[in-house]
Amino acid sequence: MKASVWTITAAAAVLVASGGAASAQAPAMPVPAAAPTASGGLSPELLAMMERVSDPRLSPDGRRVLYNVRSTDWAGNKGVSALWVIEADGQGRRLPISEGGATSGRWAADGSIYFLSSRGGSSQVWRADREGQAAVQVTTLPVDVTHFRIAPDGRGLVLAAAVFVDCETLDCTRDRLKATTAKVSSVRSYDRLPLRPWDSWNDGRRSHLLFQPLNGSGLADGQPRDLMQGFDGDAPSRPQGGDDAFVISPDGRQVVFQAQDQGRTESFTDDSDLFAVPVAGGAPVNLTPGNPAADSSPAFSPDGRRLAWLAGRREGIYGDQPVIMIGAADGSGARPLAADWDRGPGALRWSADGRALYATAAENGQQKLFRIDARSGAVTALTDTGTVGGFDEVGGRLVMAREDFESPGQIVEGDRALTTHNSERLNGVDLPDGELFTFAGWNGEAVQGWVFKPAGYAEGERYPVVYLIHGGPKSPWTDGWSYRWNPQVYTGAGYGVVMVNFHGSPGFGQAFTDAINDHWGDRPLEDLQKGWATALAANSWMDGDRACALGASYGGYMVNLIAGRWNGPWRCLVNHAGVFDVGQLMNAMDLGNFSSEFGGTSWERPELYRQFSPNTYVADWSKPMLVLHGSRDFRVPIEQGLGTFSALQRRGIESRFVHVPDENHWVLKPQNWVEWQAEILNWTAAHTGPAPAP
């Protein structure tokens, strides 16, 4: 059976084929028919139009669940967020206050709802009645509010906003930004890193926490005060930090936040600390100066007497599994909890009774929720399979957002789904199970992988196969539902799918994750080779002669490396945002300390960089490759993709470059994503068809 061919006219992407020129821009695509594929599987259009469920929050009495639903505005080429509530009787409804966009919904102690919305022209905090029928604007700051928390007594908000450190007022920040924008000259100067965090150039602002008093009606009362005045650091970190980076004490008197305060050396370390600052004002005090690694996720116990947090064990080591610490409210007398637990906890939160903590962690290809006894450190898994993306607990009632390979996220309580989003869309769609397998990889150690049969699978047929290689490199495949690299898109197109959690993947113990350090190009490659052989040997329906390898980020790096070191099995290769020259990457990317993956810089360890850099092996490249990259990608800058394409063209190898000018390391805009995915599926289909008859 031949894989489905996708023929969608290019609109947002600029396409360059071997020997060709950039294609003309076409009109925007009409709203797609969100239907299954010809084989009854998941189509890119169907995936793009699905509702995305997240961020469950229980009401103060524990009877209602507030959560976020992101849907697709196809014409606007963007996602839009709305707030939904599950009532005490189990009925769910979209809140009327969602008109104009609403996200980050939070319950106040009186049952009212606070949320973020940009309906007034900038991102501000709004307040709604407990039924979500009507909303009023709470803050009218001259800058955007990115995150917020409600004081326990309801008399104030702690807001996060980007400000210039030397500005004493928010108006000063606004006016300076306007003056910069109004300049005729576009020249900008810098004297320190980071220059380009994630997808934008650094404009010199810092994310600071502000305290906004509220009046008896729950609206802003007077001007907010900067709790971090003069502090040269971000809380939460920009641009991707969350509100778990700061917490208000139960008595409402102080805020504890995570930040770095290293000035010029900040880009070369991950050493962050926890700082405490009185809500009434005062200088932040470092609570964790003795730990040279990252301290994060502060959480007060319900009685306010204890502070828990996550403490990194080693400075500058990506994939380092933090340990849970518990101390007094000021951080003193801290002790490790479950210090021997060989997993990497995150999303730390106390139970309502103060007897335990909750945390999520990757474990054996699942993203589980755990309960950790606050006294003994005993760890209990509360979920078995799937991915937990968010959770909340009030009065012993625990709800979570859960997903897996076969179903998108829903709000669940125990084994019972409380929501049914996308059920009509997916009714009758064939979503094959991920079949787990293990094999002896590098050093004879057990390595995990998954195999998926194609949608509409029929016994006796043989099918082409795609090998999906994850990025990170310390970002494992977990049993979850992805809106970027979803294996079901490929099963729906008629492919078998193979995925492997090679050495370096978290969730299998610290030693397994650390095994990739200084070994980007050999140990994971050995795992991928052995995993591929194991999958083919166990699945006779796979046609190993009609296979393509696909990867993004580190997965794209590995595709480039495979092109020169293991190209025999592949009809074609697909590289999104992949690495061509590792040394150049480490000096140009937005993470100044990522060279720790190689144990030092390119001038300190030149032979290691040469050994594991894909450009070393270009002379052995021969297989057709599709290269995709976004111009706003400052994690793996576009020059890496340009270098890859240039090398392919110089070598006379069939190749195609897909440029997405307005995307970063991820392709997020729905029209862009559907066309980007169509490029991939068209490429693989063109190269995995049956061989022509002699």
C-alpha cells in the first residue's frame, strides 16, 4: 500500500526545491475539512482544528472545576483560549466571559474568577462573577501582565510584568518602549548576553513581580509596587516561565520567587535561587545561596510553616534530576525528601492536608503524577499510563488533565473522564495503539521503544515506515497526545511508526540520562540502529525498504548525522530545525551554557565537536533530504538549516528547503502547521512508494 499523498498549496511557507526558486505566495487557505484520512486515520487538518484542554483548577469548596480550552481561529491563523467549568452535577459549559479571549483562570476565596485577557488591547487581569456571566477589568497597567496570583485574603494580586530595571514607574517602561519604536534608526547595541531569548531580541526588560492592592470590589486600588525594584533578574524567567516560579505565603505577607541574579555571567549558568520579599516592601533575601545549581518551584505548606522546593544537584547539567527539599518558611533547616528517588520531579505542590506533596515526573515513557509523603519521603504513583499535564487538589478531591497516544487531553478524576472534548471529531477515527517494545541498546542496557501500525491496517499487507527521532536531546517520547509531532498523523497517512527513547532520555534514571553527555553522536545512534533492527525483525508487515527517518531539533541533528553515518536503510530524510555545525550552534544559540552537553566549548574540546558534528560527514551524504526551518528560531538558528541545505545542493543531492518566516523552534500557527506537515507527508510519500516495475 502506498502512503497517502498530501497536496496542499503553499501559502505561508516559502518553498525552495533543488534547482528551483522561491514559490509565489498564494492566498490564505480556506477552513479545512477536518475529516479523517482515506485510511480512516488522523489527518493534519483534523488535528489542527481540535480543542486543547489544560490547566484544571478546583473551586475553593472543591465542587467545580475551572479549566482552559484552546481552539483554532483558522482565518486568524492563531489559537484562541476560553474558560470552561464543570459544575457540581458534572455538566460542563463554556463561560460567557470567554468572548474576547480568556486564559489562566483562577478562583478567588469568595468564588469569583480572575483571568487574563487582551480584549482591552493589552494583557490585563479581569474579574468575573462566580457563574462566569460578566467580567470587569481589574488592572489597567501601561504594560502587559504575563502571570498573576491572588493573595489568600483576596486583598491583592501579585503580577508579573516585563519592566526596565532602572525605571521607577511602569509609565517609564512604557515610554521607553515607545521611544525605541519611534526611532528612525534600527541600530541596537548590546554589551552582554543573552541577545535573543527563544524567538525575540532582548530589549533589556526584566520580568518583575508587582503587588497590586485590591479594593472591596476586587478591583485595582492604586498603583502596583515593584517587589523586585532594582533586581537584575527575571521572575518568572522570560519568555517561557510560568506562575510556578513564585508563590504567596498563606498569611499573605511575603512572596517567594525563583530568579537568577548573576548579572553578566547569567547566561553561562543555570544557578537560580529562591528569594523572599515582604509584600509590604523591602529588599529580596536569598534563601538558597548555598546551592550552586537551580532552585525552583517554591511551594508553601497549607499552614505556612514549611517551604518546599526543587533543588538541582549539579550546576550546568541539562537533564539533572532535582531533589525535593523541605525547610522552614524561611528555607532554614532544609532536608531532602525522597533523595534516593531516581526520577526528575516537577510541578511541585502540597496536598490540602499538608501531609504530602504532589509532583509529576517522566517514568518509563509515561508522564505520571506522584504523591510523596512529607515525613517519610515514600513515593506513590497515582497514575500508571499516559501523560499528566496539570492537576489540582482541594479537600481530598484530585483532578488532572490527562492524555495518551490514543486520546487527546481531558479533565479526569481517577479513571473517570469529566470532559468529552473532541469526541465527535474523533468518532470512528482509527488511532492505532502504541505497542511497547524493549531491546538491548548501548552497553547492553534496556532501551524502550514504540511501534504503531498504520490506520486501516490489514493482515498480509506490507507498509512503509517512518522513524521519528525525538529532540531535546533530553526530552523523551511519552505516552501523550502531541500537536506538533504526533505519531498518529503518520499512521493516518498509511505509515507504520517507530520511536525510541535512546540513552539521554529522562524517565529511566539519572545514569541513563547522563549517558548522552559527551556522547551526542555515538550512544544514541547505536540505540537507534538496534531499535530499528528490533522493530523490523518483530513486525513482518513493515517494509524496511520503504522507510524515511524524521527528526526535529536534536532529532534533526541526528537525521543530519544519520545522513553520513547510517544512510543505508533510508529512502529519504526529514530534518526540521536540525543542527549542521555543533560548534557554531553552541556559540550562536540562546542558551549560553548548553556547551555543557559536550563538557566544554568548541575551542576547549575541538576533537569531540568534530567527531560528533554532522558537517564532518557531508562527503558521505547521498539520500534525499527535506530541510525545514523558521526564521524566528533562536534555539537552533536558521543558519543551521541553511548550512544543511547548502551542503546538500553542493553535493547534488535531491533536497528541498521549507522556510517559515514567522515561526520559532516550533511551528505553532495552524495554517503554517498544516502546510508544514503537508510538505513532510508529500516528501515521504514521494520517496516511499513501491519501486517501479523493471
